[in-house]
Amino acid sequence: MNEHFRNTQAVGFLDEAAIRPLLRFEDLIPAMERALTDFSAGRVLHPVRGILSIKQHSGFMGVMPAVYGEVMGAKLVTLYPDNGSRGLPTHQAVIALFRANTGEPLAMMDGRLITEMRTAAVSAVATKLLSASNARTLAILGSGVQARAHFQALSVVRKFDDVRIWSRNSQNAQAFADEIGARATTAEDAVRGADVVVTVTNSPEPVLRGAWLKPGVLVNAVGAVGPKNREVDDEAMRGAVIVDSREAAMKESGDVLLANASIYAELGELLAGTKPKPQTKITVFKSLGLAVEDLAAAELVLEQLQASSS
């Protein structure tokens, strides 16, 4: 963070319309690389998020605090899986940002778009590092907000000329495929031969079978959160499993826990070179989402806001 930003005044609340023109994947992906490297190096104060279950409304609220360099803050995020039928986002959030050295508030901002984009940007970091440099075939299992964000973010780091879409809702899959010039098909057909696979469903049970995966594939497993939910079967999870946070994965990831999978490394360790990249037939990056990612993205928003007004 530059001196000019350190001296800036609090900017109040930034809504999604104000944030959207300030966030670009080209800037966000390097910011996520730095944040993940710093996290795994122990340079971030970062407890595992707290989860409050709102059973009467089939929802959850997560509390995600962290201290990262010169900023600290927290994201309050809600997950209401039934919101899709109400025409509302399933994930909604607010991020509060403070100066770490004085505790002064810097900003409050809507967190829905930041969550959407930083999640996809982290998968792009993994894809840039762990997929073949000549990867050309992408399979996306899912057709919602994260499916679209992942297509955009991964297209920054790899040039895909064959994109395949599957969703449990075939109409949604076809609409998404038409939108991006892809092909809607079955889950198995989408995955077989793909260089990179993304799972972004809200399915509690596996939608991806390891038997479908070709040697050298990278799987970005994103959609399943919680110790009882999984998108990826046991066979796929026998490959090298990379996580954003070991501590979080051992509490929150059904993909890891239900498969009794061994964790090879955190993504930040591979970025820093403190652990070598795995040499296995299948690599799975299990993403859960970290508060440091939200703070780094929110900090980037404020830096871009400051630059645009100077």
C-alpha cells in the first residue's frame, strides 16, 4: 500500500456498482498470489472463519476476520441456497476495512462481487501455476455466478479453445454455453480429455468422478463448503490435493474429510517455492475462501479508487 493511500480518509460505503469498474482480474490475480503467499508464510493473523447456522431459514452466516499488513477487517457473508428460487443471490456479504495500526475505519463495502471475483481469481492462480502451459480444454460443472466468473478469470491465464459445460439444470447449462460459445453436454463428456476442470455446483454429493479424468489434469474444486458436502469422489481425491488453508480444510472441506485425503501443500507454499509442485496424474486444488483474499481485494478496490480520483 502506498503512502498516499495510508493517508487517505475513510470513504464510507461502496456498493457493488461502485466496486465493479475498479476490480479487474488482471490486477486481482496477482493480488491473490501475494495474499496466498503471505498467508502460508505466516504473515497474516487469520483465524478459521466462524459459521452460524440459521436452521429456520436454511441459511448460514460466516464471520471472517484477519489482519494483513497495514489493513485489518472482516467479512460477514451469508449463504442461503434457496435464494436462487427467490431471484436473489445465494451468497451476500459486507466487508469492513480498518487501519491495522490505529483501528480507524477505512471503508465498508458490499462483498458479493468481491467474493465472486476473488474466488475465481484464486482458481486462476492455481490454474496458472498447476495446469499445463498448453492447456486448451476446459470443463465447467455448474452454470451459476461462479461458473461465469471462473470462465472469465481462467481465460486470463490460459487460452481455451474448447469449453464444455454441464449443469444439473440442462437449460441453464445451454444458456451459459450459448453465452460464451461453449458446448453443453453430460458431466462425463465434459470432463473426459479436459486439461482443466472446475466444479462450481452446490451439490452435496460428487458430480465429478476420478475415472473420467485424464493424466495431467488440474481440478479446481470450489463449490462444496462444509464437512458433509462434496463435489469430487474418492478416486479424484487420491491425487495431489492442494488447499488454500490446511487448518480450514480439515474443518470445512467435505471433499477432503469424506475422502480421507492427504493434503500435499497449501497453494501459497507452492507459490513461494517452499514446496515443489506435485508430479502426479491428478492435481486437485480445493478452494474454501479466506478472509485475507477478501482484504486484499478490498484493499485493491481502495487503491484503484484513490488512483482514479487523484
